[in-house]
Amino acid sequence: MQIKRRAITVGTTFFLAAATGHVMQNGETISARLRGADATEAPVLASVTSTAATVAVKETPEPSSVPVPAVTEAQAPVASEPPTAPAAAEIVVAAAVPAAQEPAAAPASPVTASGLPDLPRAEPVALVADLRLAGRIGALDAGYTKTDTAADANYSVFGIACADPMLALEPSARGMVKLTLAAPCFANERVTVTHAGLVVAMATDPAGDLTMMLPALSATARVDVRFASGDTVAATQAIGGLDALARIGVQWQGIEGLRLHAFENGAGFDMPGHVSAAAPRDRTTAEGGFLTVLGDPEVDHPLMAEVYTAPAGTSVNEVMLEAAVTETTCGRLLAGQALRMVPGAATAVETVSFAMPACDAVGDSLMLGLAPVAVPAVAMVTAGD
């Protein structure tokens, strides 16, 4: 019985060693089959060495003190009796390769993203002058001339496409010039009107138009209109009848400044024949001369002027400049410009100034008499600061 147990033990040990070797050699395949995948068996060469312990079989006699009855047992036939194990039994299962060799790793298969094609490997390309995009784009623009369209135009507040400002001059009676300015894109804008040394500031209306009467100071009247943007428009008009007129005026900067007074036919202040801004007369009058007030006091940095016109045959006794002492003008130097128009000669320009008294004299006025004028030789005075 003991021999059979030992034989069974040896056989079991051999079986377990063989099973362990099989599992180690085919573990990945078995695992794949258990997961339901078709795993490709990788050839693996391994060695399994199983060494059973040395078993010494020695007959031990039964103790003689215990009598054993003689019993004959029927021996069952043994199908296959394993050979008697030697004193030292060694069981070796060897593979074709040494046990120290590691299993060969299976080659890694390329991984491809699902749904994406295999693209060739991109190689960096050095940029050269012929490949630069900016240079090629610039070559396309060479010699190109853009055509102006309606989208490129500027528009007025009324949606009218802006055109260049237009200035027209029209001669009128008594040596006057009618000025008409059309500038749709310069609505409600301050403009400076210049003519023969006379400078006044006006404003266009909401449509960009301006109409005014301007005393002509030269037979060939050139008028320039300058906008705040720096744009300028000019026009020239021939004016007749200036040989029968005398003009004198004053111009200044600011709302308050100099005032012009002309006294005709021996008149005094506030008498008939006293021509001033308070009693300017109409230019069509037959009584004598008339006064034209120029400039818009509502614009920024006003430029104001007054021009007196004396037709032929008018008796002008005296022309005076008045500088009123106000809170604005007191205690400072008030300066202006004077112009004289002599028929057949260029308009003369000179500077006039007043040293205004202290502010405790507010309400008073300073008067400056100008040289007498005679028709047709009439002087024109302009004052400014």
C-alpha cells in the first residue's frame, strides 16, 4: 500500500508539472479563447524541468511482538505496474531550447485610427524666396488700379453721395458779390471766407450750403473758402462799377470788438446820416452809403467785420472806430485791421489797436477817427485782433 501511495504521489507530481508547463507555454492563447477572440498563437519555446524529491523505499518489518494472523487476500490484477522507482528518481521534461532563454516577443502590429486613411509621413520643406506667399501676392497687385464704386463714396446726412464742394460767384449791384457754396458733406461746419485781405468766419446750413453777399474789394474778385478739414475751394469773378464806389471797413476776432461809424452830410450820433451796425441801411438805398455786417458770431472763434460803402456823390464827413469797454475787452489790448479800397489800386491793409482801460470803466467807449475819405478815392478799413 505504501508503494502505491508513493507511485501515485510521483505520478501526480509529474502530471502537475506537465500541466504547469503547458499553461505557461499557451497562457495567452487560452486567455484569448476564453475572451472569445481569435488569438494568433505565437511560437514559444520553453523548458520545464521537474525534479521530484528522492524517495527511498525501505521495507520496515512489522514488530515481532504483535502476532499477525495469517490472512490470504485476493490480489486484484494491476493493469500497468509502474516500474520500481530507483532510489533517487529524477524526472526531466526538456524543451528544444535552454530554460534561461526568454520567450521571443511578438512583433508589434501598426495601430491605425479607425476611419482615417494612412497618410504619408510629412517631411519639412525649407522656404525659399520663390515660395514665399507674400511675394507672390504682392506680384498680383502690381499695376492694379481699383475702380471706385458707390461703396467708396462719402455720403451726406441725407444719404446723398458727396461730391467736391462747389463755389459760385455772381456780380450784383453796388459792387457786391453773391457767394453760393454747395458742400453736402460739410453740413453745419465752420468755414473761413477770404477776399482781398478781408477774412470772416461763416457756417454752412444742415444741407452744407452757404449763401452770402460780400462787398467786392477788387475788380477781379477772388474768393477762397476753407473748411475745418483743410479742404479749400476758390472762385474768381469780374466785378464792374468799383470806380464809382468808396469802401472802408474794420474787422476783428471775437464777438465783441471794434465798431465802424460813418457820418454823412454833417450828421452826428444817432442822427439821420449816421450809418452804423445799429442803422446799416439797405444796399439799394438812394440816401447815401450803407454798411454790411459780415461774420457769424455763433461759430467757434468768430471772425467779424463791418464794411461801409459810399457811392459816388456821397458827402462823408468822418469815419470813426469805436472800441467799447466791456467785461471781455477791459484791461487788455484790443487789436484789429483796417483796409482802404482806392479805385485802380490794391486794397491797403493796416493794423489798429486800442489799450483798453481797467474794468472799472466798463460801459465807456474809446473812439478813433480815421482819415477822411472822398468819393471816388475811398479808404477801406478792417480791424481784427
